[in-house]
Amino acid sequence: MKELSFYEFTQLTQREQYDLVFTKGEYIDSSVKNDVKFVLYKLYSFHLGAIYNCLKAILI
């Protein structure tokens, strides 16, 4: 797959975005506050954040 711009990334389905971030994205850092984990990824030329509910082990 060619490198996407952020705009092109936002035009993908949620499932396509998820798959792309977790297969091609580079983990940068994370932090936890209460029951929420914030994770930063770099994908191509932009950064993305993922938010997890630690108690339910789900991506929100």
C-alpha cells in the first residue's frame, strides 16, 4: 500500500484504520490515567492516538 496522507487515512473505514495502525504504525509512547491508557503511534508522516479502557480491555 502506498503512503497515505492523513486525509486519505480518515477516508478509510474504522476497521481499515485499525488494521493499518496496528500493522504499519510505529509505537511511540503511552501513559495511563485512572482506568484509561493513552497510546501514541506514528503512521507515515502523521501521529495518531489510541485510547483504551484498561478495565474492559477495549479500544474506545
